[in-house]
Amino acid sequence: MRCMSSYAVFWRNGGIAFHGRLELDLHGLWLHGGEPGHELQVDVPFDDIVGVERDAQTAIGSCQAIRVQTRHAGNLLIASSGGGGSLGEIQETVCGAIGG
């Protein structure tokens, strides 16, 4: 894995979807985004991730998403705002990092 990769994404952990960026490094994934005054950051170390899955029904709005299952942050839906190829790269990188 490269030292740091960054992607434009939408993500949701339950309620509303946020737009921002996902950063991957050697230790985990980091989600940053929201609107001014309503920013959110979610830090997920790779050792907290228990699974990653993608199917045709998993989406945020009209964007296909992956489901990242974690021990502490619950289920995160992540969709790429940069196209489906980026989503596949995110999934492959996270799966490789967790040994899945």
C-alpha cells in the first residue's frame, strides 16, 4: 500500500450521509467531511475492521457503496464520488490490509 491514498467519498454511519474524503494509510482509514459547522471525522484503525462487503443493493442514494463492518464504529457505508473504479480500489486496499 502507498503511504497515503485519498479519495472523494460519501459515507454514512446510520443517519445522514456525509460528503468528504477518505484517507488510507498503513494503520487505517480516516473519513473527514460534512458541512461548515457540521464537520465529522471518523477514524477506523484496520484492526477494528471485521469485514468488508459489496453487493448490488448497498448504496448511498444512487451511488453503489461498500459496507465496512467495525467493532466500535458500527457499519459504515462508503461510496466513491469519483466513480466505481475508485470504490473497487478502496475495497481491495482495505481487504488486503485486514487480511480478508
